[in-house]
Amino acid sequence: MPKRKNTFSSWRRRLVQRVVHTGWSWVQRTGSVTAENPGRFRFGSIGEATRLAFPLGTVFGEPWIHLGAHCIIGEQVTLTAGLMPDLDLGPDPILRIGDGVVLGRGSHVIADTTVTIGRDCYFGPYVYVTSTNHSYDDPHQPIGRQWPRMEPVEIGPGCWIGTGAVILPGARIGRNVVVAAGAVVRGTVPDHAVVAGAPARVVRRWTPGDGWQPPLRSPAPVPVPEGITPEQLRALADLDGKEAVPSARLEAES
């Protein structure tokens, strides 16, 4: 016999689910950190409309962390200045993040010495940026007990850092650079380059004289003209969908 459905339990489960989701949305909104509502955090500066999503990752040394305006810091993002909390790091900021920067969920920016991220940089999820690396000079000591090496890191404006990329101490990344997902970057990367691999190497670069070399395989996207409304875009999308079916039939018949 078919099992009788318990409509009351189903209704109750949906109600509880709605309450849980509504409550969690309220917690996320209330727990996020902004300049107007910094909570317990005392950042060196935090710009207008910048928001750190809740739940936060590890955050310490915030007096030496300067955040620009209109930044989006995703959930579980770690931002640290100094080797550990409650250190006096001097008068100058250690971690500087420019205006309009987006840090994807689960990313880490570890600034034991100076780390600078230029404006309008976009980070995918789980990117790891660090100014500190383990040293292993003494073969008789555990690596974790040896004093680490520190070098400043600089990421120029307008960069895109792909998911899971690692930016190592001493990296100097230029303007409008694409770092491929999973790349491990060290050393200097020129402006307008695409780097990939571990260790990362330049796989494509733009220069004024030659353009992109090697050439791009696909044409650049055409921007939406000014003055086009959302309704017009939806109508255009519907038109393209309707035209695609006859077009496919003609290709199949030919």
C-alpha cells in the first residue's frame, strides 16, 4: 500500500525552513561590518559603502588595515596584519586595499609586512595572498619553528585573480593582469598580462604595438549601448531564442 503522506508534518517543515532562512538572512545583514556598523573592529580606515559579509573569517591587526570605498569582502575572508594579534606595528598601514575591490568567499590576505591591493581588483573565491613564507635553511630544525621570510606584495589596479590562486611573498603584479585559477605567482608580472601555472608564467600579453600576443581566440564582447532598458534586453533575448530554432532546422536540412 502507498505510504500515507503526513500533510501536517510537511507544512510544519516548510514553515520551520522559512523561519530558519529568514532568521539567517537577518543574522547575515546584522552581522556584516561596515563603516557605520563596525562592531568590535577598529580598522585604520574603512570607506563608504564597503561591507564585510557575515560570517567573517579571521580578522586581526585591523588598526593597520585600510579598506577603500565600495569594497565587497565575501564570507569567511581572512584579513590579518602582523604575525599575531595585539602587536604594535608602528604608525603606517600594513594592509592597504583600494576602492572597489572584491574579495571572494574564503580568500585569505595575510600581511605580516606590507601588502597593497590596487583599486578595482576582483578576486575569485579561495585566493591566498601572503607576504610571509616558511624558511627551511636549518635542516636540523622543524620548518615550522624556523623564522619565516617576509617580502612586500603589490597587486596593481584592475586585476582579476582567479579561483584558488596563490600570491607569494615578493610578488609584484602589474596593472590589469589576469591570474588564472590555481596559479602560483611569485616575482614580477608586467602590465596587461595573463599568467597561469605553478609557478605562474606569462601566457599572453598586450602591448601598444602588437596588441594581444598570442591573439585572442574569441572576439571581445560588445557592450550594451547606452539608453537600452531591461525590457528591451529581455525582448531581444526572446527574439534570439525564437530565431535560433528555424536557424538550427535550416542547418540540419542543408
